[in-house]
Amino acid sequence: MPANLFPTGVEYFRILPEMILTIAGVLVMFMEAVFTNDDQRKIFGPFSIVALLAALIASLSASGDPGAAFSNMLIIDGFASFFRALVIAVGVIAILSSTEYLHRERSAGGEYYALILFSIVGQCVMVTANELIMIFIGLEISSISSYVLAGYLRDDPRNNESALKYFLLGSFATAFLLYGVAWIYGLTGSTNLDHIRGALQTSTPPLALAGAAAALMFVGIAFKISAAPFQIWAPDVYQGAPAPVSGFLSVGPKAAAFAILLRVFMTAFGPIASHWQPIVWSCALASMVVGNFAAIQQSNIKRMLAYSSIAHAGYILVAVTADSTTGSAAAMFYLAAYAFTNLGAFAVVTYFSRKGEKYVSIDDFAGLSQRQPAMAAMLTVFLLSLIGVPLTAGFFGKFYIFKAVLDANEVWLAVLGLLNSAVAAYYYLRVLVAMYFKDPGGAMDTLDAPGIGLKIAVYASALGTLVLGIFPGWVLDIATRAALK
Amino acid sequence: MNLLTAVLALPLIGFLVAILLPRSSPQASRVWALASSLITLVASLGLLVWFDRGTAGEQFMVDVPWISTPNIHFAISANGVSLWLVLLSTFLTPLCVLISWNSIKDRVKEFFAFLLMLEFGLVGVFLAQDLFLFYVFWEVSLVPMYFLIGIWGHDRRIYAAVKFFLYTMAGSVLMLAAIIYLYNKTHTFSYPAIMQMLLNGHLRFAAGEQMLLFLAFFLAFAIKVPLFPLHTWLPDAHVEAPTAGSVMLASVMLKMGCYGILHFCLPLFPSAARTCAPWIVVLAIIGIIYGALVAMVQPNMKKLVAYSSVSHLGFVVLGVFSFTQQGLDGAVYQMLNHGISTGALFLLVGYLYERRHSLEISAYGGVATPAPNLAIVFLIATLASIGLPMLNNFIGEYLVLQGASYASFPATVFAALGVILSACYMLWLYQRTFYGKTSESLSHHMPDLSGREWAAILPLLLLMLWMGSYTQTFMPPISAQNARILDLSKQRVAQSPPVMPAVREVANAR
């Protein structure tokens, strides 16, 4: 290995986003200690957003000069840049929708913003990693921040339950991943994805052992993307965590985990694709079925969205099954579409739930269209996108995914997936029914207009959802160019 | 941008402006909806003027790339059949605005916005020549109707709205799978291009493949038609919808399915269509007779008219699957007829409901005494619906039966039963509602037709007479287009691998 002890300038440039975010996170922690009066502390939100936007710019400019960094530990290619921009954008919207919430719960601490920033740093490392150890480090940075975020309101028992469950099950799953990494290292003598690919191509290691290692790693990643049968934690965690955090968890860490799934399985495990494809196939189908049919039963909107996110993980796994450029591009597009849609939906839930998350039942949404027509209309856009109605992002996401699997001749998976999306329409419609077809109930009495940050978060997400739905080509072209080959 | 784009864009502009209008002024929404829909109507009448009636095939073609990967185009055009269906949509929308003028009191702005969005979706479905675009419009038309039923409907509106949405969605996802499959095979969504490939032999379907594709398309369309036994959403949706919703649903939305079968299923999958034809014809006949029998025993007027739709639409399917010129002509004519006469019936039932606030037939009786004009108008619509000569339905039913008789005489006999039964249930409805003794409470709440109500119903009555007595105005473009469809659908029967030898012989014999 060419030991390059002192990285060159361009390598720093390539990881500038991570550096900006880390420094910003540390600064926020520092300010948290220094600032005592409430007016000063209001700066945390805007400061974090500025840092994220700076990181976004850094990430976009780094994408113009792709290449490896730090002895090939990281790789800044189109794929990484796409996901890095995505998770940073997710961070911006998540913070916009959090500020009002934290203020409402009287816990506007700097550590919240720092944790979000650190979590995003972890996700950036995950998506740029070209090496199993870096993947693990990124995953841990992201996960540990997420565990704390899930229990952010430490006096709230639901938050505690959520964080504890997430932490215990999450650590357990990470151990599987790490065990898989160890096996791979033992089999191939390397943790570099390209070297592993090379070793597997020459097929010196016994296939059964390589398959077992891949399976172990899949378990760890499947937990993070909440794919069945490793989805049990998701409903409890999403329900218990603060609403903006649930929104963040359902898209940010998930997108990064999908990025490593795609990269590891399409690059390192590409030579043994025919062996892992059936496993991913079954997980995809199981996730769609479990997610959709369980979501039908839910009366709590956060829980419903949690099950829906399991189902959506299933759709994206369908794209992974295709193991092709179009499949990879479709998954990338879907994750972007889903990020805007789900963040927007959770932002409306954040707005609606009010202090102590009192109103999170679907029935509480009764008559929202009469009191806050704009918010109801925006939630409608998000729900239609989750259903997959044309002219919304979710439709094109599904369309590209099912096109990719039909390309790969997986006709039955496509048909079953599409039928699943018809089932899904039922539970999303229940929210529409409540908002539009029912008369306002008691939950409407204390509803005020949303604050400015939340408004921006909701409208920006809706704009993203519609733009991706009407001009999907803009993002799909980028995704196709950046997709793994 | 040509006239056809304008006809499609105007309702969209109408919708966008409508959602920007202030909520506080419902009158502004009403006036805007009427103005916007009238402008669209005028523009669509322009299509009629410039449509070349002599030639078959697509006219006013527009083809603009929309999305590069996959290759999706904004491709629209009109043919002799879709022209009339577009006119039906643009013609009924202003009438629906008129009849909703006073009856919609809640959330007026949203109501008219959704109505205009619905018009946009419907017009788009009939014009789209890109399969993907077609699917987009197909789904887009679903959303406003869902809200129209769910917000402004009657007691069980939520159940009806959700059922309507899920039925259509379940059918259409399979169609989407088939569309993507076709794209992966041909690398284009353009319907004319795919047809061209089929005709010059660049594209061939294996028998099983063709059958599955046909079924995926057909199922989506059959749910929308609706074909027995997929019709159960229809009575619920019709009964619960507000009057304007029922009219648009019955008159135009059901035709989306019929048009889809005619425009896509027949030319794309001729062998599979012919293989399935006997089964489909049987289902259509069951629908005709079953719909009529169930209609007869309904105590609820709207439900009666809804089941009569199941019966009437059975004729359309029967006509299409006779694969004869007369059958297809009759089917298309019947699509328009049903739009006019059932639309009129729903509208009149709506008038009665506004006066008495009941849809139960037993709540009426002797209405003819206090409201003679309403009685006359209702009678004309009733007679049209049962197929009295000189009124529109007669022509369509006659042609369908004639076409069907070439294909299968027993089918014709059974289908003709439906005509007789329709006379029974409609006249019985009329008798129980308008004749007999007028109850005291009824006579006070039964004013005769107002000027606005006349304005909405009169055009429909005139059209019934016109379409029933002078078919030359309407038929030539329809016949030309149907001849083309039959031609496209026939040409390859010989080429395609034989699916079932017997069917092929029958098809060749024609």
C-alpha cells in the first residue's frame, strides 16, 4: 500500500464538506457552553443551516474533481457526490422543521444541532467510503448521533424507550456488520472494495464463506434501512422519537445506508451477485408486504409513516435486486424523491402534533383542510407522492424502479410490487379522508399557523416533490451518470 | 401550440386560476368556472370546425419531448372517436357548473377547482398518444373525482370515494406494468410508433405474452367501464357523488375505459382480444341483464340510474367485441348516447333531490302536477334512455345489436332482453315518481324548472333529438376511425401466431 502520510491539498478539498460540518458541530457545542441568554442561543439553527449550505457548496464543487482521498480510503465519485448532496440537503430541511419544535418543547439546546451535524458527517463518510473500515466508522458516527437524537427529550419516557430500543438493536446489528467485515478481511486479506472484488472474481475464497460474509453484512445494513425481517425497531423508534427526528431518521441515515448497500454489493460483491440477489429479492418482497399490510392497521400517523418507510425500503430493495446501472440510478432517484416527500410529511406532522406531541392520531387530522388549507394541501401532495400518483416525485421513483426490474426480467417482482403500491394507497388515503372529508374535531381548536422555518421546510419539500414529479429528467440524468456500473 | 393543445391547456389554466381565487368570494369561483369551461367549450367546437371529416386517423398532432430518459413525449392528437369524447367532456363541464351553482354551498372554490381539474384529466386521457402520458392523465383524473365524491357526496361518501380510488388504482398499476413492459421491448412510449412496429413486423408478441399484456390493459379498462363483475364500485360512487360528480362520472369517466379498449386493446393485441372475446361477450350480456334486473328493484333513484349504466355499458362492450363495423359504430354512438341521456337523468334526479332532499322513489309521486315542465323533460330523457326511435339511444343499440348478430345471434337475443327490461324499469320509475296522487307536503316543495335549470338541461334534450334523428352529423368521423381500428386490428390476425385456430377461422370469415 503506498503509504501517503501527508495527504495532498486536493484530498482535503475532497473532504471539505465533512471538515466544515465537524468544525461547525464543535463550534455549536462551544457556543452552547458560552451563550447563556435565549436571544444568543437562537443563532444555533441559522448557524447550522449556513454550515450545511457551505458544506453543500463544497460538496458540489468537489464533485467537479472526482477521485480518491486518503490512500484510497475515500472515493469522491459521482455516486458519492449525489448522496453527499442529498444527505446535506436533508439536514437543511430537518433543521428548518426542528427549530420551532425545540422551542415548543423548551429544549432548544445546541447539542441538538451539533448531533444533527455530526450525524450528517457520519453519513457523508459512509457514502464516500471505499473501504469497509471507513464504512463502519461512518456508520458508527451517524448511528451514535442518531441514538442520542432519538432520545433527545430526556424527560419524556417515550423518547427514552425509543432511544434505548434503537441503541440496543442498532448495536447488535452493527456487530453483525463488523463480523461480516472481519470475515471478508480473513477471506480476501483486504478491506478495500475493489480489492475484495478482485479477490472474489478470481474466486480463490470458498464461495460459501464469502456468501456468509455477505449475508452478515447484509443483516447489518438491512437493519439500518429497516428492511424486513430486521424492521421491528422502526415503528417504536419513529413513534417515540421527536417528530422532526423521526423525519430525519427515516431519510438521512436510510439514504446513506442504501448508498453503502449499493456500493458494497454492486462493487465488492458484484462477482457473487447471483447468490445475494435471491436474498435481497425476498427481503424486498417481505418489506413491501409487511410494511404495507401493517401500516393499514395503524391509527398513529408517526407509526403509520414508520411502516410506510419499511414498505418504501422494500421498493428500493427491488431496485437493488436488478443489480444494474438503471437499478442503481432508480434507487438513487427514489431516495431523493422519498427524502423530500417524507421530510415534508414529517414536517407537517411536527407542525400539527403541538406541545408534547399530543395530536398524532390520524383521526386528529379531521378537518385540517378547513382550518389550515395550505398545510393540508401540502400534506396531500406528500401523501399522493407516497402513493405514487403521477406528477409527483414518488410516481417517477416507482416508475424507474419497476422499469429497472422489468429490464432485468423480474416480471413477478414488478407485478407484486405494483400491486403492493395499490394496497398502500388505502392507508395514505385515510389521512386524506380525515383532512378533507371529516369535520374539524377538538384537535383543531388550539392549532395556530406554522412558523416561518416550518413553512419553508414544508414548501421546499413540496416544491422538490413536484419538480421531481414534473421534470424528473433533471435528477435522473445526474443519477444515471453517477450510478454504479 | 395548436388548437388541440389549447383545448387541453385551458382547463388546466382554469384550475390553476381557480385555486388562486379568494375563498371569501364563492361567486367569483362560480363565475370563473363557468367562464373558463365555456371558453374551453368554444375552443373544442373549433376542433369540430377544423377537423377533416373525410380522412381517418389522427389529426391536430402535437409531439414535444417531455422527459429524455426514458423517452417520454407530450404527444396528443384527436381522431374521429376521441374528438366526440373530448366534446362530450367540454360540453358537460359547463352544465355541471350550472347545476352546482346553488347546490354546492360548502367549500365552493375547491369544488369548482376540482371540477376543472377533472376536465383537464378527462380531455387528456382522450387525446394522449404517448402511453406514458395516457397513464398520467388516467391517474390525474382519478384524484379530483375522489375529492368530489368524498367531500361533497352524501352519507356514505367516504366509503364510496375510497372504494372508487382503490378499484381504479388496482387496475391501473397492472396497466402500468404492461406499459413499462412494452417500453422495454420497443424503447418508445409512442403509441403510433408501437403500432407501426407491429404493422411492419419489427415487433411481435408471443401468444402468451400478448394474452398477459392484453389482460393487464383490459383489466384496468374493464374496471372503469365497468364490466360485470367488476362493477361494484359504480353504484356506490354514483349514489354518493354530488350531482355534478355523478354526471361527469357516468357520462365521461366510464367512457375512458370503453375508449381505452377500443383505442389500445383492439389494435395492439388483436389475437388475444379475439381469443377472449367470447368470454367478454358473455360477461357483457350478464352485465346487460343483471344491471337491468337490479335496477328494476332499486328503491333509490340514483342507484337505479347507476345500475342502468351497468346495463347500457354492457352494450358498448358487446359492440366492440363483435369486431364488426356496425358493432363498433354502435358502441361509440352508444358511448356518446349514454353520456347524454344518463347525464340528463342524473341531472334531473339532482333537480328532484334539491327540491325534496330525498333520493327514495317512495318519497315522490304525482310530481307531474306541481311541476309539469320537469315531468316532460324527465319523460324525454326516460324515453331516450330506453331507446325510443328518433331519440339517440335507439341508433346506438340498434347498431350494436346488428353488429353482434353477425358475430353471434344468441348473444343478440339475450342482449335485446336488456332493451325490453330497460323500458320496464325506466317507465316504472317514471310512473311511481311523476304520476299518482300528489301528497300535500310534496306539492309545496316542487317548484317547476328555473331558468338556470332549463339552461342546463335544454342542450342535452336538443342533442338527444339531434343524435337520434340526424346521425350524419356525428357518424362519418366515427365510422372512418372505427374502420381504421378494425383494419389495424385485422391486418395482423393472419400474421400473428394462431392462438386458437377456431377463433382465427371465425375472424377470417368476417
